[in-house]
Amino acid sequence: MILNLFAAVAVGLQEARGLGGTLVVGDDDMQVTVAYSTDGLAEIAFSVCRTEIRGLTGSPWLADTSKGAAMTSGNSVELVEADASKPHQKVVFSGEGDHFGWMLKYEVTGPGRITKFLSLTAQTGVLVERIFLWHAQSKDEPAAASTGLQDIAAFYRHGNHGLFVSLDFPYSRVVQERGWASVGYPPHIALEPGQSYLCHSLTFGATRLTGEKRYGHDLGEVQAMDSYVQERFEPRFCRPMFVGCAVMNRYCQVTDKVVWYTYKDHPTLCFNTDLMKRHIEMLARLNIEYYNLLPGVFDWGPDDPKPEVVQDMVAHAKRCGVRVGDYSGASYVVPLHFNDYENSVGHPEWRMRDGNDNRRDFYCFGETEFVDFYIDTVVSNVRRFGYELHNLDFLFIEPCYAKSHSHPPGEDGVYHQLLGVIRLMEAVASTSPEMLIWSNSGNWSEFFPKIAWWNPNIYVTDPLIDTSWQGLNMTRLSDDARREQMVSLHYARFLPYRFFTNCQYFFCQNSVVPEIRNYQYGALSTLAVTPNLSLCEIRPWLEELSTRNQERVFAFYKKWTDFIKDHFDLWKKTYHVGDNPGFGGIEVYGHAEDNHGYVFLVNPQYWDRVVEVPLGPDLGFGTEGECELVELYPTEQLRLTNQGPYVSLGSRVPIRVPAQQVLVIEVRPAPECVKAPRLYGLPGTVEETRNGYLLKTRGEQGQTKRAAVLLPPGSRSVVGATVRRDVPKQPQRDFFETGLTLAGSSNEGVLLDITFRRTPRPTELRQWRVREGSLEEGVEAGWTAGFEEGEELRFPLFINIEDESIEFPLTETQANALGLGPLANFCGAYIDNAFYEMQETWIELATGDSSEAAETALATDLLPERPRPLHPQAKSQGTDWWVQTSFHLPFMYTLGFEPFLDKHTILAIPLLSPSKVKRIEGWINGQPLEVQRYRYPRNPKLSCYWADLVGSGTHGGRSVWDIIEGPDRIRHETRSEHENRLVMHLSN
């Protein structure tokens, strides 16, 4: 039938070319020229940014029916309405054909976007099998963006411009044949004479091609689709969505359809309701707006839970300022989690059937009776208790071949199943303007991005890691994996970030490095891309913390959720530069408009990088004016850059991003006039004194920082700087100097270099001496205590390389294709939780008429990283390597005073591909070091190597020798810093 339609439209389009009346609909970015008369209607030209896409012409619509093709060719067409603007913003045509009377409207529905609306009225009884609101021929075939079950949109490309074509519904098909492309859907609706049918609308819009692609799509097309999805229909909520739930209590032992061994310590409506109330109170302190009560209505038993218990819980939550709702199992209806009463929907005839007529385990949303049952059950319960949330879990849509269902068997039935799901969501959403539909696992992503018009808070899957992230905390790894998923689906399936959510799942405490050192990274790396956040299973973890740590957690989430609420408008769009999430990459996200916004720099790697941040349109900023950078996290301070205290919009600013860290930086207009001293490069304050100024600051021990004090115009020069020795008070035995240099001055202020007292803690171990050799050879030669021969290399070998073929994220497959060998698989090491203290420091700044300090710009000397050649050893195929480095620890627990494992100093050993390593042997100061493999609880096939430095041969602090001489017993004390020598052997 489709081939016949193509042929018929080809003839009709040629006839339409001779028509006399034409109208142009659109705006400056997108226009369509429509020709019409009493004999037909045709789209004879399309222009993007006033450039015609040559050869693109089409028929406004056509339908495949039980009585043959229906189209506008040969119809009596009448112009019903045209607004007065030029080009027209809205025009309406009506027509009469063999099978239908019809009404077609073209309307500008957004910048560079035109939407077509079609209604059909049957003249005789007819089955409408397929409707296409786009049917066009062109010189070049469009590209179709697709999921496994449907096509999202068609993209036409012409030079630097193009257009997208998208049905305004989460299911459509792009059919291409013989130079024609059609975009439509299969309603399979039977119409009686005189019965009308309103089709799904279709939008086509302008795209500006950039030439840069991520995940297969030009960034201009991604941006156009993002704007279309956000603006075609008004989003249900214009605020961030913060949700909490508690599905489990870690007593999980799935046996014989029972998920939990015990309900001990588990908050539900049936058990431990006091605990549930406590959980809700906790969520209120965490600034969480919604909470998912469990069990859901399909799990309930006879009078269990009691109605008064549910009503009491809803009332309690309302007093706490938390909205609550329930849960259902979508395609399974009754989930396994809480089905104590072994409830069953029954009605096996409602279940799906596969192509071999085998009955499936899940139900079919294409069956009207099933959808009616689902709606009646959920909606009545929602109304009864005043719920404002419904969580749909386990959605599975696939072709269903049940002949008894109220949908066509096979692939066309997918549309009807989705229609049933949407009918359910619309019914639930209609119960309250604050009703939140929140989805969980299943195949929701098959219907991205347009499913967000009904499902505005999408959590794609439960925490699962399936790519080789390196780390020692399961919650953090899950957060990285979910961010990777959100970013990839944004580019591949165009879902705007504002509709994603990530659940920080605190369910797995089987981590080497504890949550308390990772939860902030997880939250901020999530908020870097989406304004929505869910906290799941947080209560059991929180209640195990000390009161002090609990307060820290409460304050952190309250601060940052309030921050997102206050700046939500900027989070409607997420800008992204830098790498995609994954191994080796550094990600940069922006939320900005003109001269103000926020930049998130996310470094999940075990090594730092200097990233050039473009403070311009790529991150949402303007290109003119000066601004200053305010670090909001991890340290609240004004940042000093290589341009000085202020930077120019439109420029690129190098910023060092520490390993395992998120930097949050506010970009705001520079002050018009400095009215009081301002400190850049360090946290703290500057106070005026009789002799000048007192700078109060703090910094991590051993770190050297460059800071600038910017002074009001006309101020006296800073001529000297002295560290106060009385603040803070130090024990005389342990007195350490603070290094201070007056590095320069200008008529604006002074530049200081400060090295905070005591020795620094080690983190990244990147400089290693390497040599090839077997384990046996090295042990026999005594290399376990160290070796002098070999080559000094900086790891990872593939970072900051001139070879442009090395791109991030880097996968094992890409590394193999590039010929990287076993030594390049090794990425150095990282010391987590080495002891350090923040050192409070007060500095007197003396002023005078002139300073002896050199005149210099008040700026850092941080420059962009200079690419280096790929070292030849990176492609060596040698399988056995000895590697050696050294480090100093300021302190190491001894004498049996070791703390819990949570506070141990841990050595992480990241690898590009841990599966390639057979074995890692380690020695510290010549003593064996137990190197272990942390297999990720959510995917034991993936892992990261590590070692516990507490209780090993690792030394900390300084060595002290006392020498006693002569009768006067004079005491001579010398100090030297312990250097720990770490040696490892890698067998690949």
C-alpha cells in the first residue's frame, strides 16, 4: 500500500505545481510555501534562515485506509483563515476528498518551528490504518533518529542549515522509499460516516548545524530538539523535583518470590509506621518535596494497611511539608517487592503474546479493558487518600501479537500500548495539579524524548554500572554511571536534562571508601546536568552517622537544593563542553545567561587536569564585559586566574580540576568599583588596621597558594607581609613556619605566595620509574625494596597527548585499536584520606608610600597544559612490568591506635581495563603490601584494585634522632621526613 501512496502523491504533487495561489507560513528562521486551489494543496518550498532547501517539496498529509490512499491532491481546497502577518503565523485550509472532509492548520508554535494540525471527518465508514502528516521528496534522504521501537524524528541537512520533522507524540515511524520520506503513525481507527478524528500534530523546525557531533548527532540538531521538547507543550512543573523513597532495608534474599528475609527496620504502611514517620521527618530536613509510600495499592491485602493508618501518614507528611504517593508495577502491575498476599490481577487474556503466540509475563497496555482496570484502581486510591505522587516501575512495551486485544497485532500495536500508558498517566495526573508521575525501571527510554510531556521526572534504571568506571565507593560509581546515562541519552535521544532525575541510592554500604567522603560529589555531579535529585535508602545510612556528620549531611542537601530552587531558570538548559562522561574524561557543564551563571567541572578520575573553560556562548555566557569567578565548592572563595582577579567574557580560562572532585564556580559581573579590600585565591577576610591590613585565611597544610589582595583606588601600597606567630597557638615542640613571599604588587594591590605550615598530604602518584621484567626476576634481584635502573614516566601515559586520535572517554576497544599496550593500562595511583589539617593563618600587611616588591600583574601563572608526544612505552606489548614511586605521609596510625576501616588511608590503583591484569603484587618500604580487588557489588565483573596502607610497612611523619654528648648531656635533635617507597609488579 505504501508504494501506491508514493506513486499517487508524486502525480498529485506535479498537478499542484501549476496552482496559482500561494502562502508563506513561518518566521525568519523557518518558512514553508503552500500552493492551493480548488484542485489541491501542496508544500512547494521550505526555507531555513531564508535559505531554500533545494528540491524539498511535499504533500501536506496522506492516509492509508481500508478504501485506499487519501490525500489533498484532487481535493477541493478552501483557504479558511490567514492572519495578517507576513509571513503568516497561522493559516487554515479545509478540503473535501473521496473519503474525508478535512481541516488543516499551519501555525508557528515557537522560534523557527511550524506545527501542522489535521482533523479528518469520514464521509463513509472507513478504517484509518496510517496517517502521515509529513510526506516529502528531496534530493538527499533525511537521516532518521531512532530507538529500538520507534523513530524520534527525521533530519534534513543543507549546508550549515537543516530542519527536523517530529510527530508531536512519543511514537512515530519514518518511512523512506523512492526518494520520499513520510513521518506518521498507525491509529487503526474505524470511523463511522460523519465521525471526526483529530490526528496527532506534527512539528518541523529549523536547525543550525555546527559540524560537531556527540553520540552521533550534530549539536545544532540536539539543541533544536531540546528546545522543541521543552516548548511545544508547557512543562507540568517549573521547579526542580526532589523525591525520596525507601524500597528496601538490605535484608534482601530473593527466594521463592520473596524479596526480604525480614521486615526488621523497614518503614512501610503495614509495618514500622513510626519508622516511616521518622523517615518523612528526615526527608523534610533534607529539603525533599515528595516521598514514595510503600507498599502500593496492588500489593495491599484485606484491610492491610488500614485506611486510618494511610490517612494518618498522609496527614503527618503534610505537616512536615512533604507530598506523598504510592507505587505500582506498570507492565507487571503487582511488583514482587511487597506482594505478601500473593495478589494477582488475573485475566491472563490481558497478558502480551509474542510472535509464536506464547503468553508473556507482563500485561499489555494496548488492551483497553486492562487500562480501564488499572486507571480505576489507581485513581480511586489516589483520590481517596489525597496522594500527589505515583511511581510507575517495570514498564515493558514490545510488539504484542495477541489477536484478542484491542490493538493491531505486531509492531503497529506498540503505538496503541503507548497510548494506553499515556491514558493512565493523564488520568492519574488529573487528580491534582501537584501530582508527580515518576518512572523507574523498564524501557521508558524507547519513547524518549517526547514521553516527558506526560512523565516529567524520569529515572531510567535502578543503579547498575556496566562501563569500566574506576572507584572504591559503590554509590559514587552508580552516580557516575547514571550521569553517563543521562548525558548519552540527552544527545542520542534528545531528552532535555530538566526531565531527568538521578537517584542517589545509599543501599550498598559494601564500599572500601565510605559514603561520607563521596555523597557530596555524587549530588553535585548530578546537579551539574539536571536540576532533579532523588535520595533513596538514605535513612539507614544517616542514622549510622555521628550527630555531627548527620548535621553536615542535612546542611549540605538543604543548601544545594535551595540553590537549585533559586536558580531553576538557568537549569532549564544545560551547556556542555569538554569530554563526555567516562574513563579519562573531564566534564564541564554550564547554566548561564549573558554575564551571569554557574560552571560545574566534574573530574571523576584519579588524576587532576588543567581545563580551558570557554567563558562564552558555548557555556551560555555573552562575549563582552569583565567578570569575576567565585568558587562555591569545595571552598568558598574568590578565584584568582591567569588573567587576574577579573576575566573577560569570551575568553578561555585555564582551571586546574583536582582528582575525584567537582568544582562549582559562579561567574558574575566584576564590581564596578572596589570599595573595600578583596581577597582572591584564598578563603578569608581582609580587615583594616592602624598599620595596614590583617588577612585572615586558612589552607590545607603544605599547600602553596597564590593570592591577591585588591585594594580600593588611592590606597597606600603594601610594603611588607608578616605571618602572625601567635595565632593560632602552636605547641613550641611542633612549631612550623608558614612560608610567605611578597610576590609582586601593582597600583591595584599586592600578590602573595603562601605555603601553609607542615608537610602536604599526598594524593596523586603520577611519577613512576618503570622497568620490564618478570616477578621472579625482580624478587631475586631485590627490586621489591626499590630499583635504580629504569625510565621515569608520568602516568597515565595517554593523558594530554598530541595524538588527536586519543579521545575521551577512552574504552578498552579504542585502546586496543590505538595499539596501547599493557603499561598504558596502568594509570598510576591515588592516596585517599591521607591525614591533613586545615591551617588557620593570619598575615599582617604593612602599608607605606612605596613597595620594594616588583611591579607585576595580580595573576596566577597557571597555563594551559602543553600536549606531549605519546611515549613509545605506551605501545610496548611487554606483559610484565615493575613500577616504583615514593611519597611522604604527614601522619600514619601506629601503636595499635588504628581507626575503623572507614578512616583508613587507602591506595587506589586505577586501570583502564582491570580485566587485563592477572595479578598485582606490592611492597612498601620493602615489606609486602596486600593489593586487593574491589569487585563492584552491582556488577562483580567490574572492579578496581586497592591496598590498605594502615597496618602496612608505610611510615608517616618525621624521624627524630636524639644524640647525647658529654657530661652536660646536651640534647641534639635532627629531623628528616620519611619517604615511603612503593613498588608494584603488574602481570598482564
